[in-house]
Amino acid sequence: MNTVTTQADTELDLTRKEILRVFDAQHATALRLRQSTKAERLQKIRKLKAALLAHRDAVIAAGQADFGKPAAEVELTEILPVIAEANDAIRKLGRWMKPKKVWPSRMMIGTSGYTQYEPKGRVLIVAPWNYPVNLSLGPLVSALAAGNTAIIKPSEMTPHASAVIGQIIREVFSEDEVAMFEGDAPVAQALLDLPFDHIFFTGSPVVGKIVMAAAAKHLTSVTLELGGKSPTIVDETADLKAAAQNILWAKYTNNGQTCIAPDHIYVHASVKDEFLEHCRAALEAAYGKTAQQADSPDLARIVNQRHTARIKNLLDDATSRGARVVTGGLVDESQRYIAPTLIDGIPDDAKIMSEEIFGPLLPIIAYEQLDSVIARINADPKPLALYIWSRKQEHIARVMQQTTSGGACINHCVVQFLHGNLPFGGVNNSGIGSGHGHHGFLAFSHERAVVRTRIMLASMFYPPYSGWTRKLVALFIKTV
């Protein structure tokens, strides 16, 4: 049988060879970086920060080209989080790197112990398309702080952002320290085939399972920041105006293409109509009336036509099953535009109730009893985020104690991502491990347990064993 080699096959083969060459080149650097100092690591972080700020206009232009994203939104969601991450590391890296002494346990009298933080080595950062700069360079700061080399794989769906990221990487780093490879699934697979020391992946649960399976072949550790249908609860005691403004800001930033955006809202039936009126007012104040919103300079677009069609399908499926569009509903697939849309009366079998929306559709679900909401949340896979709006501490406590999620906010949305002193990550289906700040440093570090002996008490247990040995063991069993 004749095999036809296409140009794409040839290019992929060359890319694989180049990936392997760079991966091999990073091996010696990773070994050297085990002895890297705080000053050496901070120099790299400061250079990365300076390069990002120097390319600020290019990042803004890329956000506009890839998403039609407003400049202020690019600065808020792409540039600011990376700068905050870098500044946090610059201020605190000395503390993070310092070995942590521990008291000896009763069995370890005569020894001293400490935890030594070591670089994991060669790491792979696979970034998504929704916040390409933030979710590429933010984890990179943590990887550099921990003393690793890195290869970054950005999404092929945002080529303009990838071009800027690549330019920054090439200006700041030699390829044996940090490199970047662009491409679609075969390039990602070529990277996943390699025995990295850690993989940091941000994306969907579906792809996260592929990454985890690939990592398992090499017993590579992973940090998976995934997604999920993050629920929001608005009870009868909530500040409805503040809730509407904040929830819709969180939802429609990046036009709903945010992993921690509110996916659906449970609102108490007694305040639902009033809440919806506040939502209409908040949308009009932010983007104008529905017919004018397509011209709003403050509303981003969907990343591509395929995702636009996917989101439209969710809307069409819901309305065909009897759901009612409260506001919005306008779609222009050619312009990758879907209006901010609130949907009421959605039946449980609608696809929008089981699939992650990742777009500007927001289901509103009325409820009577908080217990029923908690039961529905617990019946679904564990979400990346959960939000509750309430003035009643009893309600807040019940939700926080009887549900689980990667993170949560009380009377706010999405700001947990910006809190550098908190771990950011999911749980089970919504993720494994955490990032940001000290937690990001730990994600890219091996915590090496070290015991130093001062008095050799263990010699009491050397063979040959005697009755006295057993008496000592019996004593330890009673006292440890």
C-alpha cells in the first residue's frame, strides 16, 4: 500500500523533532536550576513583567482582534492578574523558598526535620483560549518562582494573542529556559507524549481527562484547572440590585467565556420578578437596550463561529422545549455575536441544564426551598465555583456546609481568582490541585522531607531482637 505524505504531515514531523530538541535542551538547564537562587529567579520574573508591560498595547490589540474585546477588559482580565502574580512572587519568594522546620514527632526524638522546596524540573503549561495571556503567563510566573524550565502551549483559537505571547517569551528567555510551541491537537499530543516533570493544564474537563491519561503514562504530576456549571443562589434576603449588577458583570465579562462565570441562577420565587427587573436595568446600563447591544464597544464577541453555533444550539434547544427569553436572544453567527440573554422556565431535560454554557446565556431558575437547591447542586458534578447572595447567615452557612466547589464567594462573584493569598482550583470534575501565589509556587515545587539525626535512638531497635526490644516497642505503641 502506498502512503501519501502530506505537507501537514511533514510539518508536524518537523515540529515533533523541534519539540524534542528543545525538551532535551531544557534537561541540563533544569538540573542547573535546582541550585538557582532567589535573585536569579526574581530577575526572570521582573524581566517577564517588564516585557508584558512593554507589550501592553500589543496585548490590547490582540484581544480586540481575537475577541473584539474592549481595552479596559483586556487590561483587567489579561494584564492585571499577571502583574499581580509577578508582584506577589517578587515580594514573597524569599519566604516561599526558605526551608520549613518542623518539630520532631514522639518517635523522632533525637532528630531534626524540615521541608525543602525543590523545582520539579521541566514543566508543560497548556493554556486555553478564553484568557490566553493571563492563563499562559500567570502559571509561568509560578513555574519560574519555583525554579523550573517551561514549555508553553497556547490555544490555536487565539492566534493574535499567541503571537504576542511568543514575542514576549523569545525576548525574555533562551529556549532552554522557556519556549513556546503553537499548533492544534497533534502538537498538543506531541508535547503530552514527553515525560515532563509537571503539567499545568487549564481547560475543559473533557480535555483534562486526556491530559491526565497522558501524564499517567509517565507518572507526571498534574495541576488541572477545569470548568463546570458554577451555580449562583439569590435568596429572598439578598440585596437584589447589587446582586444583579455584580452577577451580570461576572457573567458577561468576555461575553460569558469565563470558567468561573455564573452558569445559572437559583433565585427565590418571591423575589424573582424584582430581581429580573434589576437585571434588565443593569444590562441596559452596561450595554444599552437589546437592539443596540451589538454596537456596544464594551461587549466582547464569541471566539469563533463554531462556538457561536454551539451556544445558539443551546438557546434554540431550550426555547424549543418551552423556555422563555426574558431579554436578549439576538444572534448573528457571521459576526460571532450573541446578545446577553436571560432565560426563564427551562425544563430539566434541556441541554443547557447539563452542558457547560461558556457563553452569554444565563438560565434563571425559581425555587421555594433552599434544601431543594442544595440537593440539585449536589446531584451535579462538583463545580469550579459557587456563589450565594444572602443577608441571612443561616442560609449562607447551610450552603457552605452542605455543598462543595473549587471556590466560593458570598455576596460577590469571580473575585476569588484575584485573591492571591487563596488557592485557586477545582475539585474532582472541576479540577485537581491549585495555583496562584504561594499555592502556585507549591504546585511547581517538590516538597522534599529531610530528617537529620543527632542522637541515634534507632539503634535500640537493631537486631538481634530481644525481650527488651519488644518492651520498648510496646512502650512506643502506648506513648506515640
